[in-house]
Amino acid sequence: MNIFEEYKNKILTIIKKAEKDKLLVLPENLNGVNVDSTPPNIDFDLSTNVSMVLSKSNNKSPNIIAETIIDLLKRQDTQIEEITFAKPGFINIRFNKDYWNNFANKLISISHKYGSSNKDKKKYLIEFVSANPTGPLHVGHCRGAILGDVISNILKFNNNTVEKEYYVNDYGNQISHFNYSVYLRIREKLYNENFPSDNPDLYPGDYLIDIASNIIKNNKNINFESFKDIENHLKKLSINESLKLIKKNLIDLGINHDNFVSETNIVNDKEVEKVVEKLKKSNHVYTGKINAPEGEDKKNWTERDQLLFRSTDFGDDKDRALQKSDLTWTYFASDVAYHNTKINRNFDKLINILGADHAGYIKRISSVVEAISGEKNKLSCKVSQLVKLIKDGKPFKMSKRKGDYITVEDLLKQVGKDATRFIMLSRSNEVELDFDFSKVKEKSKDNPLYYVQYCYTRISSVFRNCNLNINDDLKIKDQNYNYQKDELKILKKLSEWPRCIETASNKLEPHRIPVYLYELSSEFHSYWNKGKDDLDKRFISKDKKISGDKLVFLKIISNTIKLGMTILGVNTPEKM
């Protein structure tokens, strides 16, 4: 139930009938017709630009076109209380109380799926986190992880098929350095050898001690005297232990991936060779020279022939190396092969969530997806910007026992899963986020999580005091309720929820949901506080009873809040 979409369809039906009756001339394309909510300072329920869209085809000013449309709407819609024209070309509509009464009754019956859509369903693959398996996740990974998870939840809520994937970068020099670091920790444990913490190639974090201990405990048959003899086997064990840490971090955040895809398996299965041959056949690769990378001293750079992908054909600033002069594959080549496997699995949409440090990588990987798929597939990329931890107005440093960064585990111990997820989503992923520990722990309007949860708690208390269960479905027949101005304001806000979901889904912008929930909660708290002075605005009578209209009113608010919080992966406590 989307009142904006429903009313747009009504307007389109009316103007198409008007064309048949020779009252209007319609343009070939009506895609420009919109129906939206009005700004807060305009006391109407919705607004449409239809008169502006039809102005040119009719060779008349928008206000003249509006007169015709307003007359037609008045005749055909008895639930309109007031309808006016506003410059430069908008028709503003306010519905009567009957409309909002019907709206509330309908909302009760569909509340658990309110805002979801069945149109244009697709199969999505969303890749996110994909941190190197060299240790636990840090705060920088946390925001992207939550972003990817909630985008998945939104798409699923709209009845799409979604697979969540983690690409395990378990191939290359960083893994070799990690593996040797684990080995040295094992030697430290078994033979009391000092770990060379001053070696910049090694991983110094104390978490490696736990990894080493687990490997020793579970592999008593391994002789750790020679690194070369056990290097490959130890690598598998080290990566497995590191992935256990990562998966635990993700579970603690409320995140479960469907697939973990290994880069090593991609390489060993000759997927790189396969995709390179595919690109050669389509003339998307060639042997050539590239300039020194940005920041590289040109004096130390030797131009050499390399196998290059024609990334510039797809708008990139330069072509990209797939194979080095020594015939080894680049990291990019493995990534190309991985994305080829995505395409081969026949998803309709591919989405990547990238960290801020990978923003420059978007164009080249998007280019290669277009090339491999013959421009049939497009890759959507969302960048998760940096998070700054703040406490009392100053940068906040927590324990760094686990390495040279602040871990997800550290963060969760400080504020918990709910606060972490909600606050990480409270701003657009495209801007840096200040995560203020002081605000997160406040019980005030300045803490958006508390404010939304407290709204649900207040409503729960009303049900509890009336010996009702907020989680039970209401079995109420359609009734004629007379909602007042303050209540109508909240009902109008509730009507905007499907549009919020629609925009969040289409633009992959989950921050719109916590923003909406905060606004809805604010409207409710304002109304609740009026009940302190106005008995008519109180929900419970002296004899612990609640009227049917108030019950329906509270139920649809609480259902929408719970629905939104569930999508965010955040709890709605009945008591606080």
C-alpha cells in the first residue's frame, strides 16, 4: 500500500480518460508525472506535478491545465477535502478524515509487509567486507559490513532474491607474511623464541598468539622445526583460524554471509587464464607498456611489456595490467576472474561494497564487468567512508591489544550491536561518520537509537497496562474513527514509509530508514507529551481501558517501527 503510487495511477487513469474526451492532449511519455509528499511547511498530504508535465503538449500554462485536472479529481474522488494549485505547476491535495480512517484500517491488515513491493523482482549478488584474512575485523570494516547487510535486508524485504558473498583474499604476499608471522608465534610458544616485532613485513597483533595456540593444540602431529616443510599446510590452517575470528566478528554484528569464495581456488582452478582468453577473443586485452603508478619515483620505474586490459574503452583513465613481465598475474587479474564467476552465475544485479581506500578501484572493475558480459551486466559500487571515534569531543582510542587498529570486538564491548548498527547507518555512506560514544550512551533525543527504541517502549507500556500483548494481531473490524489533527500528522508520516523503502532500495541508501524512524518517533513523542496536559490526548482511561481508534493508531506506529528496526537488524525492546 503506497498512497503516492496509488494516487499517481489514479491521476494517470483520469488524464487518459480526459484525452479520449478531448479535454487534454497527452505527451508520448508520461514518466515525468510524479506524486510526492509535501514539505512540512505546506499543510497538504500530497502534491503532483502533472499540470506542469502536460503544459507543453497542450500549449497552455500549468495553472490552466490544473483547473481541468482539479475539476476532474473533485468529481471522482469524494475523499478529497481540499485541492489547490501552487506555482510554478503543482496541484496540492488534502484528504478528509474518512481517507485516513480507511488508511489506518488497511494498514492494520498488512502491517507486517507494509512498504514492500513485488514489482520488478531481481536476483542480486552483493559482495561486502572481503577483508584480507589476516586478523579480526576493525572499525573501518564495520561500517561497510553493516551497509552491505542492510542493503541485502532491504532488497529481500522487496521480495528480491539476494546472495551475500565474502571474497577471501587468501593469495599473494600479504598472506605469505601473515603465515610466517603465525609460524614465528608458534616458535615463540613452543621454543620461547622472541617474536621480531620490529619487522615491518610481519603482523604484530596479539591475536596471532591465540591463532598459534589453536594450531598447536589441534595439530599435535605437525613438526614445526622447518617452515618450508609445512608452509603450504600451515597457510591453510592460519587462514582457517583467521576466518573463524572474522566470522565471529560478523555474527556478533548480526551478519551471516551465504558464500565465502577463495581467491586461491580461483587461481588454482585456472579461472584467470579462462577469463583472459575470453577477453582476448573480444579484443579487450593487448601487450603494451604503462606509465609509472601515481606516487612512484619515475627514476626507479622501468617501462616493460605487460598484458593490459583496455579499461580506457569503458571510461577509465588508463589501461590496467593483468599480467606482469615475469608472467605472474596481478591482483587485478584475480579480481577479474572472480567477477567473471559472478557473471557466469546469472545474477541480474551485481553490487560491491568497498572501503574508502578502494574508491579508486571502482572504474576499472566496473569496466571489466561490462567487457566480460558484453555490456549486458553493470556493477553497482557503494563506498563506505571512514569512521571517526569520538568521546567528549575528542578522538577516542580503545585498547589496541589485537593489533595496530581498533577491532569490531572492542567496539561491540563498548556500545553493543544495536548502537553499532544503528549509528553506522545514521548518515549516508558517502560521507565520513563521527561515532560519538558519549551520545550513544545518552538517554535523550540526541541519541537517535534511544529515541526510536523509547518510542516502541512507550507504546508497549500502553498495551501492557491494558493487559494486551503488543505482538498480537489486532482483530478489529473496519470502524469509523475520527482522528484529530495531531494524529493525522502522524498518519501522514506513516504513509511515507513505502516511499522511504522504495528510495532506499532503488538508490541503495539504507541511511534513509533510521532517518525516517527518528522522524516518526519524534512526531510520536511530541504527541505523547501533549497528553500530560490534555486528557483527550492520553491513550489510557482511568479504568485502564483504551479506545479502538487509539489502539489501532498505536499498533500501526509500533508495527512500522518494528518493521524498520528489523530491516536494520536492531532490537525493539518492550521495556527499557
